[in-house]
Amino acid sequence: MIKESLRRIHDYLWEIPKQGGMRVPGRVYGTREFLDGIEEDAFQQVANVAWMPGILRYSIAMPDIHSGYGFPIGGVAAFSKEEGIISPGAVGFDINCGLRLLTTGIKYKEFRPKLRDFVDKMFKKIPIGLGSKSSLRVGNFEKVLVDGVSYLREQGYVEKKDVERIEEHGSMAGADPSKVSDTAKKRGISQLGSIGSGNHFVEALLVDEIYNPEISEFFDIRNDEIVFMIHTGSRGLGHQIATDYIKTMLRNYESYGFKLPDKQLVGAPYNRPEAQNYLKAMACAINFAFSNRQIATFFLRELLEKEFSLKPEEVKLVYDHAHNIVKHEKHKIEGDEKEILVYRKGATRAFTKERPELFGDLKVYGQPCLIPGSMGTPTYVMIPEEKAMTETFGTINHGAGRRMSRKRATQEIGRTVFSEMEKLGKIVRSTSRRSMMEESPRAYKDIDVVVDIVEKAGLAKRVVRLRPLGVIIG
């Protein structure tokens, strides 16, 4: 049992010693008691990632860890370009699934009487659910894939300061639509501005506790005001890209000359054509996902203007970041700065203010990190600490993390979850009762405990806590 081999580094960090074909140790953040509640399969996946060629330092897992496709959710790993591999499964099927937070300045007392009606109107306005499609078409679809939010700005869907507050500025370089199959394009072209199924959502929240007033005010997050969070990704386009390239790499697996304990981690050496083609296709999915959240924001701004007379520029973007991605980044490796590959799967980039990727007012405090719990539990906004840069390649968790699989949740959580949310004062609208059971707060870890681990491990500090009021969920 991998879990039994854990060795304490400190109270909030544990190591999986090298064993079998592991090239590096594994490291997992959490208290011993907390980690005892996590399934063995997730620890095995951390160990499996450590087998991958070119891996640097450690295979890392955040406290929201749970088992995923090959690579654990909540997993982080960095690789040298010379020896590393490009693995579509390590990124995942929902490429650039991510979050964005928007402030409104609307006071709770003004919003509360309209909450139920507003959630109903969001549910009608923003396409959501399995197979959901948008009626909006934005000129040249391939320009969306190549230029992302930069192209949408030309089309009038982006406010002036939005781009400064999006990871990669909403436009990942290197995208090439010729590396994306026609099937993937057909799946994506009608889904721009849609939310999808599963744990994807649009949520209204109340700012109910401020831990750092100076930073909170800087980002226009004020006590007793309403904010909105959007969680969606690259939809069918990203899923098809992952499917296509996993199949390609599995066909070529024997030619790569290395063995992995799980073929779901299959990847091609960095310089192989299929690896480079995947990176170009992945960049298209990343740009689509940033654009998807941007169009959903456009729909939300339209609704807020109609219902609360807010001008679009008054609905301000705090930040938008990805949590399923692989990127070229520069980090110090054995004292020297090198360009490496960093995978974050169900994990959030957490860069401090010194990083050159941040510009404008993000140079003051660094990059905000959005850490949601579930539809019935708080969300936290955090600011990274230096330890994130030195220990985790600038990464923290992406949420609370599941404690039950979706299958188990549907078996153990009854159909009363909707009424339970109503009793808690949370207004929920969903296209699927099954999704409601899968995304019940009982299916997730305690977000307060998870955030406490991240803070006490020195990776990030709390800025504000947000309490959910109403949500539309796929």
C-alpha cells in the first residue's frame, strides 16, 4: 500500500519514497489524518506519474487530490523538455477547464429579494447542461482557436481591463487549427458561451468574510457585496482533441522505448511530431475555453445590465485561470533557471508578483487564486506565497476535491439534495437531477480544511471567503 509508505516532511507535507520504477519521490500536501481519508488509488497515481520520463524533483499532489484519468486530479508535475513527454491524459479531457470571478458592487440587501428570479433568468440566458449549445456565433471560428480572447475583443465581447486579468491574457501562443480534427471543430463551434455538464456552473456569491482588507479592496472585493463565478472549459472541442491524440499515442506506444505502469499516462517524447501537434491543438482548446468563459461573461453582463442597470465595465473581472493544462514555464532547477514543462491537472497556477508573466496591477500583490468548495459551501480567494514558487512550481489546489466518486455519490446521496439546498437558503437550478447528486456538498472534501492545509503549508494565504447564494449547474 502506497499510503502506508508515507514519510513525514512536516505536519502538512508527506513523501512517497521512490519504489519500483519511480524516477523521483512523490509529495502530497495534507495532515496525516486528512490523508488517511483519501482513496489508495489516488496515491498510486501520484506514484505512477513519478515513472514518467524526464520528471523533475517530485510528483506532487495538492490536498484536493482524488483519482483521475491516469494522472490524479490535484496533481502537479514538471518535466525537462529534453527527456520529458507530452501526455494528453496528464492534461485531461476538459482542456483549460477553469474559473473566473467577477465583482458587481451590488449590495446583498438589494440582491436578496431578486435572488430566485435572477437565478431563473441566468438559467434561461446562459446555455448549460450536457450537449448545451449557444445561438451566438462569433465571425471566424478558427480565429477564436488561434487568438482566443484577443479576437473576441475585436468583436466587442471584451471590456478594456479584462485581458489583464486572464491567465495567458486569454490567448495561448502556438495554436494551429490544422492540428484539430474536423470532428473536434464541429463539436465546439456551437458551444461558445455554454457551461456544459458535471460540476460546471455559474454562481452568485456573497462576500461574507475578509481576511486581508488591503488586498480585497485592491481587487474590488468588498464585504456584503455580490460576486459571480463561472466554471467551464473547452467542452466537446477539448474532449475530442484529447481523445484523438490519446488514440494516436497509444498506437505508437511501443516505438517510444519506455514503459509506464498505466497506459492512460501514454505520451510521446517532446520532439516527436505527434507531441508537437498535440501542443498546437491543445493551445486551440485553451483559447476556446478562455473565449467560452468570456462569452458566458458577456451573457451575464447583459443580464446584470437589464436587471440591475449595471454597465458592462462595472462588472469587473478579478481573475480567470486554468486548472487542466501543460505549459512552458521558467523555473529554477538546481539553482539555474530553465524552461520546463509544467502539468497542472485539477490544480491552479499560483504566481507571485515577481513573475514576468504577470503585468499591470497584478505586479502589486500577485495572481489571485480562486478555490471553490461545492454548491453549498464557501469559495476562497487566495494570494500565493513564495513557497508555492519554490516547492510546487507555482501551483496550489483548484478546489475542495471529491471525496466520493460520481458513481458512489449517486448511490449514497438521495434525490433530496435539491430540497436540502433550498433549506440552506441556496437556490439551485440544474438540467439533471443526477448531476445534483454527483455535485452534492457531501460528495466533496471540507473546503475549510483544505484551505487551512494550503495556508499552513505556506503555499498561499486567504484574502476573502465567499458564501454561495444561487447557482445554475450542468
